[in-house]
Amino acid sequence: MAKQPMLKFVKIERDMPEKRTADARKADFREIYAEYADAKAKEQASRCSQCGVPYCQSHCPLHNNIPDWLRLTAEGRLQEAYGISQATNTFPEICGRICPQDRLCEGNCVIEQSGHGTVTIGSVEKYITDTAWEEGWVEEIVPVTSREERVAVIGAGPGGLAAADVLLRAGCKVTVYDRYDRSGGLLTYGIPGFKLEKDIVLRRVEQLARAGVEFVNNCDVDADIFATIRAENDAVIIATGVYKSRDLDLQGSEAGGIVKAIDYLTCSNRVGFGDTVPEYDSGELNAAGKKVVVIGGGDTAMDCVRTAIRQGAESVKCLYRRDRANMPGSQRETQNAEEEGVVFEWLSAPKGFVSAPGEGGARVTGVQVQKMRLGAPDATGRQSPEVIEGADYVEEADLVVKALGFEPEDLPTLWDQPELAVTRWGTIKAAFTSGETELPGVYAVGDIVRGASLVVWAIRDGRDCAAAVLEGFDSRAAVAAQ
């Protein structure tokens, strides 16, 4: 009887890849987790219970065939595992690094629910594709045919790149427009290197470029450019993401030293590329030697506090108006931040800012903080924060980073397209799955439709939309042939 390669969770404990010590990782922007060795990847994959109803798969936005590639990994059939992984995910090595697995696949693993500790799905996924690149298993993209249709993608983030990949493989001529000088969107400029090293992203961009995708960078699309793009293409996919930062209208907000998270993170990543960034050199977007306060509790806030630590901040504190249990950011990232020296001030909200005269005008010196408590639950069970009267204090700060989330830009106005319908939140109205908007031939995917969401959802949207675009082309061709 063949030896059973799976269901070893009863005798093998969950074991994450080795994590660099906090002192070591604070000194640079390299990823903090080591790679699995081959034997360790096989061992951890073998813990999968191969359950009849794979909740890991159903709770993955891409519905990745996780049990099958775990089994293939456990059996040493890694190239086949990569084939299964790549079949449903355009960028598995990226998802393996930055997906919140604790809230998706791993958080819904059956053996996790039974108290045995979840399978380390993300780490195995990362190992499979990293090995595939090293071994040359990642093949160049070769379109299955040559088509005449042209498609423009506005936005070179994960949703736009995923759509471009599918369309290119089908033979379409694809052009991707982006406002930045490098493609990748938030993967390149919004996420720090200690979570996602940039060569991982640019490797995929270069793969698409070699296969024929035309990238037009440093292109901030306006009304004239959008009109030209529509006229020159058979379909347009809007994948701009949401980059308008939510703000705080509080007393003292105009003081110097109070900055937006997107500006702060983009600056740090540019420095990582070796770019000269005046705002970093001047200290405006540089935490070195400063008392830093980050306002917010999401993943962007975690990126900011951990970046400040690596830039050499004197101290880093994070203000969040709810408690730890209600924090929207990854608990794993919160733990990493605490290990690196970040102090979290739970149930704390900014009331205003204190400043003093400085070079070039008033400079922030502190945040007026009001302490909060959680009130009675509402109809959804969520507790709203309430101010504790008389518990205010001032938190000293030389640099304040506002990480309050993002909203969509007003694209109908920016592009002079009043027919481009939006929701009450300003996101583009688009059909479920297909991404079709109310403008003929124009589609939308990712955060510009969902609001600020996960990279994995943007990839799912991009793939689904590209399939719908191709189906539309085929339908029109069939009608024309009649």
C-alpha cells in the first residue's frame, strides 16, 4: 500500500519560515521571512487534510486549487504544483507574500478550526513560484493567436496587469497607461520592500513587456488623453485604483510635518530604487531621528510605522480609535510592528495638532489625543467609539503620518465623462464580474469599483473583466459574420 503523503497535521506542527530577528530587519528594507527549504515545504504541505469541502479554496477570491498544489508539493512534484497555482493566479508569488492569509485561506483552514494550526498556505505558495522562476519553469508568454482588437488599460496596478496578461495571451494588442514612471501601482510604490521586494514586481512587468504589452508611463490621463484612448481602442479598462487620501479637518492640520501616507510610502520606495527625492533629503518625508505618530489602524498604517522604524525614527507610535480586536489591519503585521518597537495607543483618536514656529512656517510638535471607549453594539454588532471626557493629552510628534484610507478620484469630472456613472461613494458603477460600465466599450476593475480592497481581489477582477472583454469581441465578430 502506498505511503500516505498527506494528513500529517496530527504529528507535524505548523512551522512558518524563519523570521529574521527584529534588530536585523530594522536595519534594512528586505523581506523579513526566509524561504522554505525544499524538505520543509514538503513537510508543511503534507499537513493538509485534503478535506472534501476545501474552505481554503472557497474563501480565496481567486478560488485557487490549494489542496491540489499542496499535495503535489508534498509529493515533490513542484513543477506540476506551479502549473496548478499559475492556472488561476496571475501573480502567485505576490499573493503568497502580501495576501492576508489569516483572514482568507489560512483563516478558514479546516485543521485550524480543529485546533491543530492552519497549513502555511501563503508560504508554500511563495516557495512554489519562487522555485519556478529559479528553475526556469515560468515560460515566456506566447499569445495563442493574433487578433486585431486593441485594448487600453488605464492603471498598471495588480488589476490592470492581470487584465493585460489575459488579453495578451488571447492575442489582443494591449497598451497600459500609468501615471508613475514605473509600472506596478501600489505593488511598486505603495507597499514597502520588507513585505514585497520590488524585483518580484518588476520581473512580472518585464515578462509582459517582452511578450508585447506596450507600457506608457508618466502618463497622467486627462480628458483629452482619455478621449484619444477611447478612439484608438476597441475596449478600455479603467484600473486606476483609489489614490485620494482621506483627510482630517482638525485644528492645526496646516502645520508642516503632517503628511499623507501615500506620499510618505511612495517617497520611501523611490529612495529604495535609488532615486533622488528632495522631500526625503530635506527631511519632510524622512523619519530619521524624529518622534513619529501614525494615525490609522489599517495595513497602510502598519506599512508606515514599520517604514519609520527602518528610517531611524527616535520613536514610533500608532493611534487607533478602536481596540486591537477591532483593528482592520493584519494581526500578523501588528505583531511584526510591535516586535520592531512600535507602540500602539489603542482607543485613541486625534483631536487637533500642536505646532510651533519653525523654518518655513509652523511645524507640528504634537497631536492632541482624546481617549475613547467602545459603546453599545449597533445592529451589526459593531461598537462605536465614544469620547472619554477629560482624558485628553498631547502626544509629542515631529512627524505625523495620516493613514486614514483612500477614496476614488472624481474621474467623470477629470475625464469630462459625465456619463460615467459612479456610486454614492464615488466608485465607478460596473457590472458584477464583467466590469462593464455605462460607457460603451469601457470597463472598470479593482479598487476604483470596490473601494480600497485587497490585491487578490484586484487580480480576480482583472482576470474576470478580460474574459468578458474577449467574450464581447467574439460575440460581435459572430454577429458580423452572419
